Amino acid sequence: MKISKIHLTNFKRFTELLIDNIPSTSKLVLLIGANGSGKSSLFDAYGFMDAAIKRDINPGDEFLAYFKKKNDKPTSVTIRMDDNLEHTVTDNNYAHPNLAPTAFYGRTSFRQIPRLTRTALGQGKRLDFQKDSDRPHYFIERDNRFENDVEKITEVILKDFFRLQESNEQIRRKYINPLNSALENIFGSGNGTKLQLIEIIPPLEGKVAQITFRKGDSEIHYDYLSSGEKEVFNLLLNLLSRAPLYQNTIYLLDEMDLHINSKIQYRLLKEITENWIPENCQLWSATHSLGFIEYAKQADIASIIDFDDLDFDLPRVLTPEPKLFYT
């Protein structure tokens, strides 16, 4: 599933915004522009529709007021998919669009967990991963799903071991090796930079989860990784644990470049787009990263939408920037 058009009216800072002509080949849609230019507001539009699809948020006055630009005017979000079907949600008709509950999957930019806190399994609320019930309701909120992902991947591994009777080596190839391959692709293979996952042991016996890495000659607990290393591992583990549930989905990962050194930003977006987003899905991300922009300019599966220096009190029509190919 991919989006070819989105049309917003009276939504947050937009009087009327139409983004059109997104190629069907675009596995990645990258939003660029200055702070406050409206990139994350577009993610909120998808969140507005996602809540209507899942029907798990009461669209009361406070909820609708967050999205409406002017209270006395109607608000609407319309998207067109690559099957040419259009789906619309309005504040007056907050109905259930004909889309699956897994149509959207989003992560806010506030998702890095600096330190593990749970000391036993099940300390989070009861979750429905298929309905993404632990998601933030707005893209300005903190995304605290990482420790849920730790429990989820532990559950999946144990089920594979006991129910499918997979061997240790099969489990390693299925779960550990993809993580380590991605970490090497992103951080490099040099002895001083290579980051390798050794173990994931869930929180037991009053201790936080033991997520241990090797770097050079040292073994490092998750809590002592750098902010950038945590950011990357959080994203990878989240996709490893949840992507199997979201195979025909629009992924919304806001500002993946946060805390990431400029030298590895290009490699991060390339790895996530090409190896971690399922083929029949589309990734939308917002960024200030030159490395991300360079990748999107070069990749024939990427489109760039530029929000910079635009007055959104006026109606606007945006289309993907012309491709710049490098030789």
C-alpha cells in the first residue's frame, strides 16, 4: 500500500494543502524544511485518520480542537492510495474509513529510551499489538514503546523455540543476525566502531532487561550506549518486533536522524528503507539531515517534498522535487 495524494483542509497550520503526484515507485517519501514548517503536522493528519480507522479514540472537543486550524470551519483529511481509491475523514463525519487497522504505523520523534526501568515482565498495560494500542495519540507526545518491544521480541523467540521447535541457530539467523547485520551496515565494521548485540534477556528477578553489546574489547549494557546508538537500536528492535504485523502499511517515522552523527545518517536511512520496511509498504519521514536528503536524491525509490519557506495560510499544492541523479 502506498499513498499517491493527500489533501488537507483547515488542518492545524494548513488552510488547504494538496500533496499530489507521488510516484507509485516511491517506497520512501522524505519531508524536508525548517523547524515549524509543517512537516510533523502532516504526520498528525495521518494520525487523525488512523484514530478513525482504529476507532479507539473518542473524537471529543479537545481532540478535534488540537487538529482544527479555525474552530468555525470544517476539517478534513483525504488520502488516495495507489489503487486510486480515496478515503476521507472529517470532524463532522469521523467515520470508519474502509482501511485495515494496520494501514498506518507511526513513531514520534520523542522515542529514545535513555535507561531501562522495568524489573519484571508485564509492568506495562495490557497491549494489542495488532491495533497498536500503545501508540501515542499525537506526534508531539513521547513514544515509550521500547520496553514493550523487548517483551514482544522475547515472547516471539520463545514461541518459535517451543512451538516451532526452532534451534538456537535458526533463532539466531532469524532475529539476532539481522540486527547485527544492520548495526554493522550503519555504524561500520571497524574494531572501534562495530556494535554487536550479544544477548537480550527480559526483566526478571527484580533486574532490568539485560541487553548487552560488544564494542571493541568491551561488553556494554544498553543503558551505557550513546544516544545515537540507542536511537538506532530502538528503531531496529521496534521494526523487528512489529513489522510482521504491518505488511501492507504506511510507516511514519518522524526525524529518524535525531542523535545520529552526520557520517552515518545516509547509511541509516538506506538500511531502514531498503531492508526493514516491507516491500509493499511506504515510509514517510521528516528530516533536517543532509545525509537523508542525499540518499533520497540518489535513490530511485524515494521522493522529496519540500515544506520550506511557504505561507500555509494560503492554499498550497506540493509535488515531489525533481530527481537529481549522480554519476
